[in-house]
Amino acid sequence: MFKVLIETHDTLPKKDNLIKLIDRLDENVGFVYDPANVIFAGNSHEEVYPLISKRILQVHVKDFINKDNKRVFVEPGRVLFH
């Protein structure tokens, strides 16, 4: 058995796009939650997480800094402990 997972990536992490998608999804479709993508898209964890929390089956953990409007990935924890 397998399960289809959709990652919160590109334009999908935007709250309004997620709301539109969730209404169309089969209940068996889950999410790969990537908080860094959500933050870079201009939303917050507090806005997006409750919308998909019951469907999250995988989480990506990473840190980034915003340099010249581009996401530059750094070691986890570097943002808080540099």
C-alpha cells in the first residue's frame, strides 16, 4: 500500500492556495510539511499548520536566511545560534 503526499513547496505554502487545494483532495492524500517553505512564501507556521495538521505524514527540517530575496540554506540551528 502507498499514500500520495503533496509537499508544501513553491506557491502551495500560501494559505489561500492550500485552502483551495484541501477542498479538492481525497481524504487519503497527505502532506509533506516544510515550514521553511511556508515562511519563505510569506505565511507563518501558525497560519498554515492548523489547515493541514491532520494530514501531515512527513516533515522537512531545515534553516535558511533570506539573502537578496533568495533563500540560502544554512545548517540547522545556525539562524538561532550564530
